[in-house]
Amino acid sequence: MEVPARPSTTPPRTVGVLGAGTMGTGIAQLAAVSGARTLLYDPVAEALERGLGAAEAALDRQVEKGRMGRSEADAARGRIEPLADLGQLAPAELVIEAAPERLELKLELLGSVAATVEPACVLATNTSSLSVTEIAAGVPGPERVVGMHFFNPAPVMRLVEVVAGAASGERALRTARALGEAMGKHVVAAADVPGFLVNRCNRPYSLESLKLAEERIAEAIRIAEAAFTTRAQSAATAAVRDITAIANEVSVRIEEHVSSVESRERLEDVLARLHQADERLRASDERTRQALRHLRAVPDESEQEG
Ligand SMILES: NC(=O)c1ccc[n+]([C@@H]2O[C@H](COP(=O)([O-])OP(=O)(O)OC[C@H]3O[C@@H](n4cnc5c(N)ncnc54)[C@H](O)[C@@H]3O)[C@@H](O)[C@H]2O)c1
């Protein structure tokens, strides 16, 4: 099903967010700023508290930078309600799942949510690497399940991919698009293929950056500098900042999506080379490590703009 180009529906006024980690906190902040009552659930009490603190601090920074008035920020903070119990999600019109990237966990969680909310409630997953179709197939009412793929940091990055699984219905897709637009995002429709649109396009950049670093053709800092200048920064800086995370992501893709022996062997070869690159970078000279520390202190270009 194609994601409708224009929303013909009003955005949901009560939004549930599952998981108060890196992504859930940013998504809850966006939902609250858009004016929605925002129900933030996390089974780990400390995570919930930390997430609320992070959202509050992020709103305060917006005020300090003159991007938001004090009363607007306070009102947004007031719209975020922490939930320790899934049963309290009942009034949600759309729920965004931002829990750990494990299929069984997401299926169990969304199954419980489906039993709590109204049948019309849209269930969106923020998964990066699992199949939306597969998630939907394990949830009662798969036509109401869609992907809403935000990028990190969610409040700053402008794009949201709305991903149509095989069973996603038009109403659910329209509602997700309407919420993304109410959050001030540019929404693109994406097919349910590994990497969706953006990560799929970034993949060759990431792999080439890793290869350059691995082969010592350029120091990691030079690759990142070049990437900043060409605006392909997300791929290359991710490569030098967190090579292990990329290796893990590739590994998830191998498990979740690759069925043919030939593709598996090719990807496993890539994975082995990523691990080697990681080992070599870990053992690299102090100068590169200092450069990486410096790089971490440099804000993303997108943050400066956003
Ligand atoms: N971090 C990124 O850059 C990024 C970007 C786009 C999408 N994603 C996707 O977003 C999702 C969340 O990633 P994250 O980086 O925010 O993870 P995270 O580890 O920062 O946060 C996950 C949160 O989920 C909570 N949690 C654990 N079990 C739960 C349950 N049963 N129900 C609800 N919450 C539960 C944890 O306590 C934690 O607070 C993943 O699917 C990931 O693939 C991540």
C-alpha cells in the first residue's frame, strides 16, 4: 500500500510512546510539542525518570537558545505523562514503539498494547532493521501497524520515514503521516525493505568510509572532515564514531533479512572485515584517538541548523 501523499486526517491528540530511551524520549518530546497528550511508558523506572529528565532538559535548551518560549516549553513538559503500567495507554489514538530492537520483545509488547487500546488505535514501530510486515503479522489487527522511522536525535533530524508493511491500511498510514507533519517533520513514504530508504542509501557511504579507514588510505578524522563538508556526515561520522554499532546492525540484518547462502556469505565477509577494522582502529595511534575525541565534541551540522 502506497503511503498517501497528503494527510486528509487530523493528527492524533493522544499519543503513546513505548520505551523512554534515546529515541522514545525524543519522540515523546516531539509529540508533546506538537500539542498531543503524550503517554510515555517504560517498564524500567530509572529509564522512565531519566527519559523525562532528558526531555525536560532538551526543552530548557530550546528556551535558552530562544527557539521556544518558557510557557510553551512548560506546557509541552506538562503534556508528557509517565506510565508505569501499559493499561494506562487505553486513551491513545496512536502508539509509537521505541523499545529494544528484538522481534520477540516488540511482538509481545505490541500484542499487550493491542489488547489495551481501542481497535482504531494505530500502532507504529520505530524499528530500524526489522521487517514491519513481520511485526504486523504477529499483532492483532495488522492493518493498523505501520513503521514510523525517526532518526537520532529525533527532535533535530527533519525526516521521518512512514513505512508501509504488506498489510498496512490507508487510514493508519494517513494518521502516521499526519502526526509526523504535526511534529514539523518532512515525511517520506518508504517501502518495507531492509534499511528502508535512508539507511539503504547511506550503507555504501558507511562501508566505503570503513574501508578507507581499514586500509589506512586516510585517517578516520580526515574521512569525517570530508564527510562533514559534503553533507554525507551521518554515514561517515557514524562509521568513525561507532564502528561496533554498525557491525551489530549488519549482524542483525544478516539474521533478520538475508536468506540466500550467497548473500549471507557476502555479508558475513563484510561483517568480518568490519570487526577487523574495529580492532585496528581500537589499536590505532594516540593521534587518531585524540582526533576522534575532538570529533565527538563537534556538534552535528544538523544540530546547528535545527
Ligand atoms: N538509537 C538510534 O539511533 C535509533 C534510530 C532510529 C531507530 N532506532 C530504533 O528505535 C528503537 C529504540 O532504540 P533506542 O536507541 O531508543 O534504544 P534504547 O536502548 O536507548 O531505549 C530502549 C528503551 O526501551 C525500554 N524497554 C525495555 N523493554 C521494554 C518493553 N518491554 N517495553 C517498553 N520499553 C522497554 C528500555 O528500558 C529503554 O529505556 C529500536 O527499535 C531501534 O532500532 C534507533
